[in-house]
Amino acid sequence: MRKITQILFYSFPLSFILGNLIVNSQLLLFIIASLILIYKEKLNIRFKNTYWILILFFLSLIVVAAVHYESINALKLKLYQSPGLLNINPDVSSIKDNSILKSFLQFRFLILIFVVDTLFYNKILNLKKFFLFCLCCTSFVSLDVIMQYFVGFDLFGLKSMGNRNSGPFGDEVIAGGYLQRFSFVSIFSALTIFSEKKIKKISLILIIIIHAVAVLFAGNKMPLLLFLFGCFLTIIFIKEIRSAMITGMIGFLIVFFLTIENDARMYNVYKNFYGNAINIFTKRVEIKLKNEIEETDSGKIEINKNKKTGNLERSILRGSGHFYIFHNSILVWKDQPYFGSGLKSFRVKCWENLTEKSMSLLVENKNKKYLACSNHPHNYYLELLAETGVFGFALILIFFTIIIKDFFIYLIKNNKESNVEILLLVPIVISVLLEIWPLKSTGSFFSTWNATYFWLFISIVLAIETKKLVK
């Protein structure tokens, strides 16, 4: 059972490549195998005070979902009866869309944290093997993306999308996000592979350049920005690999400027990215009168009600519609500020703000603060505010503060121990910091892909008090 548990844990980076179904299945199998192992071998268990915060948070998800269950279902039916808002008849009795059940299933991440901490505490898991597996997976994805960019197709025959290269992820353009999340673990793994200083530095530089270039060619703008920010943090705080990181970044910048100068498609991707960062708040969007609502390429639609004609107005959100979604998420939060509207409620409540009653107030707003709707607010913190309220948001914020504080206390107390042992904890924390960085657009905090990655890395951070995570 030990071997099965170890294999399931170390191969998590591979499951993220294979898709949500595999991630969910592997998570379930890992939890079951771990619990059996803990029971059979009577492993030592510790319960941290931090767990109470998480228990309270996950319990609040169930309670809030139960309180708003009927009202959210009633709103779904109401919106479906309003032409152009919800085009699919909502099955309020469906288990798949049951918010209470989904809230209850979030408890699997609390169990994940518990078992990972226990396995590290009993020295059944170690970081070194996990890092090496990450390096294999991210290197494969990086080389596949680079091949797809230059050749036009990858190892599986999947074609390039021009300015997007998703490699093994196919139609899901998330290769950049995957690499940004796991690459720092991969980079630091080079410290454990080679003992000779010169070879170690050369391997570090090559890994940095290959992964950075792959993120660039993937065409995912925010992951590239976060990756570079993570590299900047590494240069500032980690002197052991500072020179290698600087050299790697110089090599990447050479590739970056050559690519931007010679590839019009990539130039437009990153030119628009930085242009939108400046212009999004001042840019005037085009308004077209329509009697129906149509989907745009970006899938982001802004709806108004014209007072004179009674027709629905559509605004195509050019560049990024996140600002408009952010504004809507704040309105959703203000409707239930203390405890939120429940898990997955934003995708329903946001449309309520686009109905005639709500939009009539915005049409008269001289500041023209338009709204947009989506499945989630595209920002972890706004999603937590909208769906869990100030209560859930405060619990998670306190939790973040505690784990970061505990990490730095651990570093101070153990600064005389093995450099490799301490260094292997640094990329985990950098990855977590990049994940919880507030000034970015994100997926849903509660989605399978994001939640599994987030709580997996959090579980490792919570295990840092263990004396030996490497050996």
C-alpha cells in the first residue's frame, strides 16, 4: 500500500495533463489509499490548530448553500423564462447541479491536507521524488509546446493554433498555466540531480530557458507575467541560484524579442496584452442594438436595456472583459455581504444583475460602469466574497496569513540545516504565492483543476514542520 500511495502522490503532475476526470479519480484513489495506509500501519497523526479554520470554512460552504438553495433554484427558473438569458432549461433536481452536494464534496480537499501532512510526518513521502516527477512532466510539456510552435504540430499530431500552442492539452489552451504552476518546482529539482557545481548551474540555466520559452510560445499572457514575477522573486531572495536565474532570464529575453520581432502573431498577442493593461479602463467599447444575445469569440457579453426602444443592447468586450465581470461580482457580493450566496451561485446571480430591473439603474449611470457575466468572477478573492461573503473570505485570508508566517518562522529556525532541504520548500511557497496573488485573473477557486492544485501545494506547505521532507 505504501508504494501505491507514493506513486499516486508523485504522479499528480501527470494527472493534470490527462484532464479533470483523471485528476478527480486520482485524488479519490490517493485519499482512499492514504487512509487505508494510515489505519493499517497506525501512523502517527497530528492535528494542527490551522485545521479548525479550514473545517469552519468548508462547513460554512454547506450551510450557506443550504440556506440559499431554494432561492437560487427559483432564480434559475426565472432567468430561463426571460428570453436570451439562460438558454438551457435548468434541472433544479439534478444531482450534478446540486450546490449542497458540491459544497460537501469540497471536504475532500480538507482530507487531502490531513493525509499529506500525515504521510510527510511519518516520512512516507518526500519532496525530492515529487520534484523529479514534476521536472519530467513540465519538460515534456515544454518541449511539446516548443515543437508545436516551430513545426506546426506536436508529438501527438495536434496542430498549432497560431498564436496559441497548447501541446498535449489539445483544445484547452492551458499549457502556459500548467507550466507556470509546476515550473518552479521543476527548476529547483536540478539542485538534487547533480552534485558537481558547474553541471548543476548549466542544467539550471537550460531548464529555466526551456520552460520560460515554452510559456511564451503557449500564448497564455497572465501565466507568462506570473512566471516572470516568480523568477524575479527567486532572484531577489534565493542567492544560491541567483546567477543561474539571471543568466536564464537573459537567454529568455533574447528569444522573446527575436520572436516578437519576427512573428506577427506572437507580436499581436503580447502587444495587445500590455496595451490592454493601460487602455482597458479608458477604452470605449462598441455598442450594437440587438434583439437577441449572441456569443462572441471571447464568450463575454455585456447586456443593457435601451429605455427608448426596449431592445437588448450588446457590447462586445474588446480586449478583456474582466473589469466588467469584476464590477458585477462586487454587486453580487453586496447582495449577500456577510455569508455570500453559496457555492457556484455567481453564475446565476450575475445574470440577475443584467435583467431589466437591475440594468435600469446602470443605464442612467453617467459613469457607464457596464457589467458582464461569466461562470465565475475570474478572481479568487472576488469569487470568495461573492459566494462565501466576508465570513468565508476572512477565514481564507487568515489561513493564508498563518501559513506564510509559519513558513518564514520555519526558515528562520532551521536556517542552519541542509541548504537543499530548505531550498526545496522555497518553490512550493513561491508557487502558492503566485496562485494567491490578488492582482490577476484566475479560473474558479472551486473548480477541480484549480482546487486540486491549490490544496495539494497548500498541504505540502502545511507539512513544513516535518524535520525531513527530502530524505
